[in-house]
Amino acid sequence: MLNTRELEKRWLKYKIKTYIPHAIIFVSIIVIMTIISIFATSNTEKTPVIATKTEKHEKRKIVAIQSLQKEQNVSTQKEIVTAPVQTNIQQNTQVQTTTLTEDTKLTLSPSMNFMRRIQNEEQQPYYKVTSSVKKSTKKRKKVVQQATVEEEYMDIEQKSQVKKKTTNKAPITIVKKEPTSKPYKKQIITIERRDSQNDIKEIITRFKKNNNPALSLFVAKKYYELGNYEQAYNYALITNAINNDIEDSWLIFAKSLVKLNKRDMAIKTLKEYIKYSHSGNAKILLNDIQSGKFK
Amino acid sequence: MNSIFVNSKNVFLDTVNPKDYVQLDRVSTIYQSLKDSIKKPLKMILLYGKPGTGKSMFLTKLSLDLADTQNVFLYDTPILDESEFYKTLAQDVFETKYAGELNFTQFMKIVKDKNLNQVPVILLDEAQLYSEELMEKIRLLSDTRTLKFVIALHKTEKEDLIAKEHFQTRIWETIELENSLPTELKIYIQKKLMKANCFDTASMFNSKAVNKIYKLTHGNYRDTNKLLYGLFEIYSTYEKNNQLYSIKTNQISTKLIEMAAIHTGLIDA
Ligand SMILES: Nc1ncnc2c1ncn2[C@@H]1O[C@H](COP(=O)(O)OP(=O)(O)OP(=O)(O)O)[C@@H](O)[C@H]1O
Ligand SMILES: [Mg+2]
């Protein structure tokens, strides 16, 4: 008898197990999002901080002229201004405000114009910094969203295509750009193909040096795999010219011919080859071509 | 009265019975082409595919269908001893009893002497178990054009098969059986159930359930049988314990599919 209760327990365990990775991803996304949002808010809070600072500087100047009593007054004012900021941003910004006030202490000087200039200079880079930080956080947010991930992958794909075109003379039409729901997969494929392109190039240069038919055969096979039947045909032909006794080379040659819509020539070639070699593989291929199994 | 769940469960027993054969479009086309190539002269036919893709079922059905018009002999378990192999064939095909050992030359003589007016078809299942030597002799036998062999074996790599010397020249027809596609799987399950008059359970399989099953079995017939046997075992257990109210019965529950997969070991949990 089947113990359904026991089985249900195992099922529950299995379910929990399969949900753990999802849960981890979910939680980590939430954590990342909260961190990002904290950063974002802290950056927007920085502008009021600067505003309070400029006030402070001005007040300081007044302080320099005025009495100590009033300075106490100002300091209480300062506290009032910064109070709402503190509640939001916590220690982080607090530290910043204190260090900044120290800086300004050093640049204090009697001239009002000079002060203003410094203030302007100080403000501008600050705004720049905050805005750029905002942008980057926005970007990070975008990356989390699916759609833009896709765009980015498409970019990579296009780039790699461009690269291919520049590095290779042979007309290779492998990856047609088309809207796809799985850009990730595609990217992997293009990388692989780029590798084999490089492989081929390297092997061709090696072949040019030593004329080894094994190398040209390899190139023919690779081109065949890549769907570049013209080049596969060429290299099979080259291989045959060096050594006309390599079975694989004949097979690739015939297969490429079929792919290039020269079925009759493929059959003729195979028959010739079979006549003197009695190759079993060639016979099988011939049969497959004739029966239309190989197209 | 028998429970529908128990009946449905028995539908998925892993047996090879030509009566249970389900016609699937893709398989029927292959079937037709195989029947055609049997008629052609001098052709050894190789049927291959992963375990559980229905090779044995296919051969059994073929032997049944051909029996009306032809002499067909099906050996579903291989006869590994060479002498035993010839003796069995001599007896079955040529009705010649042999007491002692029978070697290849002697058997060849029988084959040549007996003038059968029709070429008998010999179906060998599980042929991956035959030795290279015996395979070689089978090859030579089919060259005499007096016997036609159809050989079914597990798929290794096709390239491997072709590389093997004994398949290189004589086997001209190779036929591959594959796992089913999701749409075929649905037809397979439903037809199988309907053949056993289990219409209610057949209608419980919607596309969602079938896709779930497909994910677990990749469309392999044997694995699907195993999973569904387990599934209906679970259903009938709930029924027996009067707990059917706690599960969905208008459609197959994904939870129960997963439970069956755990039970049969398709999911390890
Ligand atoms: N067309 C079909 N109709 C009905 N049942 C099928 C069909 N094809 C396969 N099956 C079922 O699938 C199960 C596995 O099929 P089968 O035993 O023929 O596989 P096989 O390819 O011979 O496997 P192996 O390589 O392990 O011998 C069988 O129990 C059979 O009932
Ligand atoms: Mg079998």
C-alpha cells in the first residue's frame, strides 16, 4: 500500500527545496532595491544640506562681526535647519556636514565676493556629483528590469557581429539579428562562433605554412559545421588536391556539393570515389543523398 | 465495480502488447516506410533509438501486421549462443530439426537448399546484445537474399553505429525512433486511456498537465508509463482512503504529478 501521507511530506520538502533558490533571489533583490533606494534618497537629501550650509557660512560671517551671544542663537537655528535632514539620513550625512563645515572654516576670509565664488565653486561640483550618482543608481535599477537586460545583450551581440565582419573576409551568414525572447542564449552562441572563427583563421595560417592536409580538412569540416558550404567545398577540394585518399574529405566535399544544390555532381563524385575506394561511409552517404534522406 | 483510477493505472503497465499500440502520426509514417523497405530486395533494416522509445512495441506491431501476408519471426530476447541461434532459425523458418550442434556453414547450406518461395522476415529485438561475430554472420545471411533481417537496438551515437564495420556496407535502411513531442504525448496518453474505456480520466489531461509530464519524462514512453502508473496509484489510494475530496479530480493535479515523480524516482527528493 502506498503511503500518501509520507509522500505528501516528501513532496512538501521537495517544494520547499525548490523554492529556496527563488526565495534567495527574491530576498536579495529586495535587499538590493532597498540599498539602492536608500542611496537615492540620501542623494536627494544632499541638496538641502548644501542649502543649510550656505546659510551657515553667511551666518558665520555675521558671527565674526557680532557678539558671542548671538552666535549661540545661530547655532540653535542651525540645529533647527538640520533636524529634518538628520531624521532621514542618519549618521552618514551628519558626518559630511561636520567635515564640510571644517573645510569652510579654512577658506573663511573677509571678502564677501571671494566667499560667494567659493560657495559657487563648492556648489557646482556638488550638484554634479549628486546628479551623476543618481544616474548610476537609475542604471542599476534598470539592470534589474528584464527589458533593458535584453537591450544590453542585443548590443553585445551586434558588437560581436561587427567584430566578426572586420576580422573575417569569408562571407559568413550565421546569426541573423532577429527579435528573440532568449537573448542570453544567443549571446553564448555568438561567442562560440567567434571562437571557431578565430580557430579557423589560426589553422588557415598554420596550413599555409606547412600544407598539411589534416589542417585543411579540419578547416573544411569547421566551415561545414558553420554552414559556410562554399568554403567547406573549397577546403575539401584543396585537401583532395594534396591527398586524394582521405575519406572524410570526400564526404565533406560531397555533402557541401549537396548543400550548394549540386546534388548530381555530389552523386557523381561519390560514385567515382566509391569505385576505387569501396568506402562504406561513402556508400551510406550516397544512398542517403539518393534517397533524399540527406538534403 | 472497479475503480476508474485502478483501471487507468493498469493502462500504463510497462508491457509490450500490440493490442495497446497507439497510432501516432510521426510513428505511422516511419512504420509505413519500414513496411515499404521490407518489400525491397537485399536490405537489412536497422531500427534504433534510446531505451523506451517504443522499438519493441514497433517490432511487435510489425510482426503482427506482416503475419497475414508473410512469414515473420520475432525474437524479442536475443539468442546469444551461436549454434542455438542457427538451430532456432532452422526449426522456425525452415522447419528443420537439428539435434546436435549447428555451425554457420551447415546452416548456410540449409538456407541455400531450401527453396522458399517467399523471403521470410526475421525481427531481432535487443540486438545490441548480439556479439560482433554473430552480427557478422547475420550480415552474411542477409546477403544470400533468402532471409531478411530487421534489427532493433539501443541507440548509442549514430556516428558510432556507422563506424562499426558490420553496419557499414550492408545496412542500407536505418530508422530512428525518438521520444515523443509534447503534442504527441497528449495524444498518446489520451488514446491509451480511451482504448481502455477510461474516458473520464482521459479528459483530465489538459495541456498544462501534459507539459508538466513532458518536463519530467522528456516524452519518453517508458518514463511516461512509469510516471502515470504512479500517478493513478496515488489517485486510487486517495480514493480508497475516502480522501478524494481533498484533491482536484476535474483535472490532473500538478501536485500529484510531482508526488508521482518523487514516488517513481523521476524527481529525487
Ligand atoms: N506507439 C505506442 N503505442 C502504445 N504504447 C507504446 C507505443 N510506443 C511505446 N509504447 C509503450 O512504451 C513502453 C516502452 O516501449 P518499448 O518497450 O517498445 O521501448 P524500447 O524502445 O523497446 O526500449 P528498450 O530499448 O529498453 O528495449 C512500452 O511499455 C509500450 O507500452
Ligand atoms: Mg525493447
